[in-house]
Amino acid sequence: MKIQQFYNKAYAWILETGPSVLIGIGVLVAGFWLIRILSRWLNAHMYKRDIDPSLTPFLLSLAVTTLRVLLIISVMQIVGIQMTVFAALIGAIGVAAGLALSGTLQNFTSGVLILILKPFHVGDNIVAQGQEGTVQAIKIFYTVVRTYDNRTVVIPNSKLSNEVIINISSSGNRRLDVEMKFTNSIDFREVRNIVNNVLDHAQSALKVPERRIGISSIEPDGYKVMVNVWLDAHGFVDTKMEIQEKLMEALKGSGLKLPGMS
């Protein structure tokens, strides 16, 4: 008798809720399919509109996540799940998760600030947290930097929004400072002519801003010459080594006896 009552109740429940469950499943499958298509369309549309590549992944992820949450809530309404209990449960989980993930939420807020204020962009060379490299991606919670020796460094966004960041490529150029010491027997004018000749023939040395060559300090056993020359920010390290090599070769080839030479 009890088994018969159970079957009757189960049958009545299936007849009553079955159609709404099937409709909910259909809406869920169709909704995820439409969101996937919309995601591709948004990605292509933002690419055509030339939106900042730093913002594209964030906006796309935010839009897709919002649509999925709305879809799930709508399906729950169709199926007939009581939202009151669900909302209370979500609220309790949210409080616990907020306490446990306070650092993650701080990274999220910092990521939004970075994307809005734009202290750096994808492709910029920066110095942050003791790391120098090129920004590969700006994510919601972290930023990926590729160092010059090909290490991938993942930096939490909270560290980037609350501490000092040096953007060494935002202006497009960087100044190379080279200091060299000479004995008092070497004429400074001759040194200056040699350095100018090297820089005049170096295609990587920029003409503007103007270079500067002068005596930076005078010491009992000689003097120091400071060379300030501007280079492109990208490829700075390679250009720096190239120019320093040419300066050394030109000074040695001129017959000047540099300190340490016999």
C-alpha cells in the first residue's frame, strides 16, 4: 500500500514538474549555446572596433559570466526552485567566501583600476616587484610579465595598484648613461670627438632628444666622462650593449691609452 502511494506521488510529481524540468534543461542548453555564439561575436566586434587589448579579455569575461548567472537564475525560476532559500544560502556562502577570499577580491578591484586608469598597457616594458620585462597580459586578478631572459612572472594586481610601477617604455625612448674614466694625459676634446663619431654612425642612437657628453667628475688621477644618449625603449638592452661595444672599440682603435691598458 505504501509503495503504491509512493508511486502515485512520484507519478503526480513527474506530471506536475516534469514539463518545467524539461523546458528548463532545454533553455539551459540553448542558453549556453547562444552565450557561446554571442561571446565569439563580441570578441570579433571588439577587435574590429580596435578596443584596447588589455580591456578585451576582461570585458568579455565579465559579459559571459553575467549572462551565465542570469541564465541559471532564469532556469531555476522555470523549474520552480524556491529562490528565497537559494538566496539565503548564497548569502551565507558569499560572506564566508568574502572573508576567505579578501585578497582575491582586492586583486579583482585592483585589476579593474588598472584597466581603467591604464598605468601600463600590453606590450609596455615595466619594472615592478623587482622584475623587469614586457607586459604580456592584464587579467582580472593578475598581470603576466615576460622578463628579458624569458621567464614568465605572474604578479597579483593588488601589488601593482598599491606599489611603485616604473613604466620604462611609455614615452617611447630611454636614455643610456655611460660613464668612462680617463687619465689626465688624455685630452677630453679628443675623447668627445671619438664618442660623437661613434654615435653619429650608430643608427640606433636617436638625434632627438639631443645627446650630451661632458666631464662628470674630476679626480686626482684623472677625470670621468659621462655620455647621455637616447635610444628606442624597445630593444634598449641590446642597443645598449651594441653602442658600448662600439665605443670601446673606437677608443682603443684611436691609440688612446685607457686605464688598465699597458
